[in-house]
Amino acid sequence: MKINEKNLCAFASSATPVDREGWLDLRGEVGKSYQRRWFTLKGNLLFYFDKKGDKEPVGVIILEGCTIELTEEESYSFKIVFHCEGGRTYFLCTNAQASMEAWMKALACASYDYMKLMVAELQRQLDEAQAEEAAEAAALVTITPPEEKEPKVPPRGQRHNPFNKVADGETKAVPGSRHHKENARPEVVRKRVSFRDIHTAFGRPVLAHRAQWRAARNAPQPPPLIQL
């Protein structure tokens, strides 16, 4: 893999969010002594510097195709193992159990393969949730029973109310009565009359007659004639 060193150094010192950073002791496969370095994890790139605040890193580890494993050499130590042909192994050591566990978890979750597995798992969970919601929605659908062709027979002892509204084509009158369809008169279409028309036709004359009556009642009466 070809890496542009200038771009890599610029990315290491940029304001890109840092996933984890801190002091770790590092050694390679050849030497047995650990060297203290400042590590910064950004995505799947693990940069290490001579001291905190340096602009250019001493090295970088690309966390792809590797595993994070515990070691038995030092307390709170672990290693980054590359399983490809000619792959290296990096030994790292912290000063506390909690710090070691946090670093191992962060490094194990930094690879692209891990992110791809997480996306696939989240997609599977989303599909299952959508399938469950669809099943619940289908269970809530109510089935409308078919319409009955024959009218229901009222229960025994129930009286028939002749004022109940009946459907078209049915009758509620007793055969032989004047309300039966055989004896019923043809329905007369009634013309709608507004209140204004009714008031003009009947109300105004009544009011006029009443006004005349009141005027006549309140009019002054002539004095009675005295017969001599």
C-alpha cells in the first residue's frame, strides 16, 4: 500500500475528532525494551509520537487485517498481531487494567471489517423490527362480516316500533292496514318554503292588523255627549 507521508502527517495533526489518545509503552518484535509514546487513534489509523503535542508522528499502524490479543509478558499488556504474510506484531503496555481494556476495545472496533459487520447487524435488526410492525398492523385489521340477505327475526317478546326507520324496499306496516304498501297513498313531493316567504305571506299582515288594533285602542276617545 502506498501512503502519502505529507497527507498522513497533516491528518495526524489536524482537528479531526480523536477516538482515543493517551500514553502507552511500545516495543517491536526485535527489541525487548519498551519505549513510552503518545498514541492517538483516528478511525483505523493509530499514530504514535515521541511526546504529546508533536506535529509529526514517529509512526502509524493501520488497523486492518489484525487482531488484538492479551500477552503474558508484562502486567496490563496486549499486542496487535497482523496475520498476513510478513505481518508484524506490536506489543503495548498500560499502567492499569481499566486503561488496558479500554484501549483493546477501541482498537478492536476501529477496523473497516468490524464497521461493516456492525452495519450488517444493524440492518438485520431493522428488518426484523419492520417485519414485526407489519405483522402487528396486519393483526389489527378487522374483517367486516358479509351482509345478510334475509332480515333478522326479532327476539321473542320484542314489540315492533312502527316509528323505526326501515331500509328501502322494506315495510313496517301490518298487512291490511291503511299504512300497508298496498293501501298507502302515493308520496307527494312537498315544496320547500323558506321562513322569509312564510313571514312575508302571513306574518306581515298579522302584524299590520295588530298595529292598527293597538292604534285604535290607544286613540283618545271623544267626551260623552250630555243630553239635556
